[in-house]
Amino acid sequence: MDFFTFVQLGDASVRMAIPLLLACLAGLFSERAGIFDIGLEGKMLAAAFLAAAVSLVSGNAWVGLLAGIGISIALSLIHGLASITFRGNQLISGVAINFFAAGLTVVVAQGWFAQGGRTPSLPKDARFNGIDFPGALTRVRDKMQADPWAQFYSEFISGHSILVYLGLLTVPLSWWVLYRTRFGLRLRAVGEAPEAVDTAGISVVRLRYTAVIIAGVLCGVAGAYLSTAVQAGFTKDMTANRGFIALAALIFAKWRPWYALGACLLFGLFFAIDNRFQNIQLEVIWIMIGLFAAAAAMTLYALRRERIDLIVLGGLSAVLVFVGLATWIGAMDEAIGATAALFETVKVPSQLIQSLPYLFVVVVLAGFVGKAIPPRAGGQPYVKER
């Protein structure tokens, strides 16, 4: 691959990472305050639908963005009402929001537009289009013939929608709010020791509601980005489990904003590979070496962990070994022997490429990235002492 191909891959990685990053930061604010939010997926999905629908009707993407943020905040308040006010189970509340959004978006879309649970394609004026910076090249042919700096500037720096730049700015802003402001100190304290915050005369309920509202805003922007910037409309289940991947990225990042950026860029890279390289061809031996090495590393790591880790990572390793052997056997025929088949060039199965983000989620949740300690009071309703 040449330099321009790497730049295109990096550009696609950033675009794919933005909804994950926004949802990850949403979970970070919520969980730092002690509220586990499994409903990130549902809020993103609801926001994606309403943002696309309102953008289509109004012809203005900003109005659609506000609508997406509004429905996401509404679902966040429902989650807060169930888990903060009524002290219900936070996980069940989040799962209920996911089911509610997955079903309602399709039903409303079908009743509104009668196109099989999707919205019509959005016109250009109803979308967030790319912003071309001064001096940036716009035609692909010109970019391919330009020098490396011009390629990097035109493809990687320029050409993104405004939501991409705003999404990247949320990382330093979140870090500053959490670690350099009084509000951030109190928010983190609520997730660790809510009784100490209450003793200081600070409302635990108000802080936790503020956190879930912030999470609602970020999820709303993430959902609107998917339907009005990445795609030109809403389709059924278009979030594609990104909310759950964002939760895995949050664990991978150990509840820190800058680490969350790196984790989401890594997941975004997997999605970018899936989108841009559907026809990857490699020699069988390199496919087997890669799969077997990954399987061996996971197995050796699992042997030093608990039994559940050995079961999960061991099972995943067995799947990788099976895929490698199946690729080798599939390359054999009557004219090619076992040794010659190792050097045959085959197309990497697209299903394997598509599964990379989800395989990495399993690896993260199995503890392969190290010990991640959540906020101590996370998931626990606070009962004010009398």
C-alpha cells in the first residue's frame, strides 16, 4: 500500500471512531457519577432516527441534530428516573431502553414514511457535509498525484463534517471538566463515595441527573452523526451495536477521556478496514501465522487468569485455529498439494474482517488488556441516611 492508502485508512478510522467516541464519553460521564448506562445503544438509535426524520422534514441538519439530542435526553431522564429516583436496577433500565428504541424507531418510521422502517434519502442541504479547508485538494485524482503533505492535509485534516471536529474537541473538554473543575471533582466523588458528597451538603441526586443529561447530549450527537453525516438517512438498527462497543472501549480506556480516544480510534480502524478493504488477498501461510499467533497469545494469557477467562479466550482461540486450518484446506485441490497450498493467494473472508471489532470486544471484556477498576459506587442506588 502507498502513503495515500494509509492516509485514506486513517481518515476512515477517524470518521468511524466519532460515534464510538461520543458514546464512550457519554458512558464515562454517567459511570463516573455511579450510573451504569447500558442504554447507550438505544439512545443513539432513537437519536439517529429522529435526527434524520426531522432533518428531512425541515430541510435543516441542525434542527435534526437538536431533535436527536432532545429524544436522547428524554430517554436519559427516563433512565435517571428509574435508577436514581426509584432506585431501580440500572442494567435492566438500560436494556429496556435498548429494546424500546429498537422497536419504536422501526414502527414510527414505517408509519411516517412507509419505506420498510427507514427514512427516505436526505438531500444535501439536510445533511452535515464535509468542510474543505483553504488550499485543500478536493478531487481524488489530484490527491493521488500530490506530495505526501498535501495528501495528508487534504484527505486527513480537511473534508470532515463539523461534527467530526466537535467530537474530537469533546475529549480535551471532557478531561478539563472532569479533572480541572469543581463540578468534575464532585462528579467523580459521587461515583466513588456518594455518602461523603452528601455529608458535604452537595446533592447526590442533582449531580447524577446532570451526568445522565450530559450522557444524553453526547449520545444524541452520536446518533445524529450516523444518520446525517455518515449516511444520508436512517435504516433499521443502523447503530450496529456501536453502543455496546463504546462500553467495551470505556473499559479498555479505564474510564479516562484520553485513553477513550485511543480505544475508539482502534475500534474505528477495524470498521475502516471493513469498509475500505473488502477484497484483501494474502498467502495462506500469512493468514495462518496471524491467526495461530493470536490464538497462542490469548491461550497463554488465559492460562494465568481465572477459569472463566480460560473458557472465553480458549474458545476464541479454538475458533481462530479452525478458521486458519479451514483456509488451508480450502486452498487445496487435486492439482495442489498441502505444501503448495500454503503459498496460494486467497481472499480473506469478508466475514472475518467484519467480525474484527466484535472479536476485540470479547478480548477486552475477557480482561486481556489488564485490570480495569470501575467507580466504586457504580451501579448502586444511593439512599440518603436520616
